Amino acid sequence: MNEDTFDEAKEGENLNESKANRFKRLASKRVNTAIKQINLIGNLSGSSYEYTDEQVEKMFGTLQAVLDSSRDKFSKSKKRSDQDTFTFD
């Protein structure tokens, strides 16, 4: 079992936990992990490394695209729930 699968199994252990509480718990954990990893990327700007402006732009462009895609998933899930209802209004 790889590490991600193991984490997912642990994350689903508490079946009595509300969806809102599970979201808050997992989001906090995952965002904090992402922040730590992004800070490590920033450490690559030190004098121990050489890089071009193009490499930096490609790296941050990719990160921004992934962030935008993740944010879009939240917008789409809200819109999807609105489309599940019908009115003549």
C-alpha cells in the first residue's frame, strides 16, 4: 500500500465525523502540508542553486495552473448543486 492510499484509509476511519468537520480537518492538514512544500520551493532561490528566469516562470506558472484548477473544482461543485434543482422562476 503506497503512502497516499494509507493516508486516505486513515482519513476515512471516523465514520461518525460530519462532512463539514472532515473537510475542515483534512483541508487544514493538506493546506499546511502544501504551504511547507511551497516554502521548500522558495528555498531553491538561494545561492546554492542556479536557475534561469524561464525556469522560474515555468515552475510558478505550473503551480498557479494547478491552484486555479483546484479552485475551479470548488466553483463547479457549487454550480452543479444549483443545476440539480428545477423551478419555473
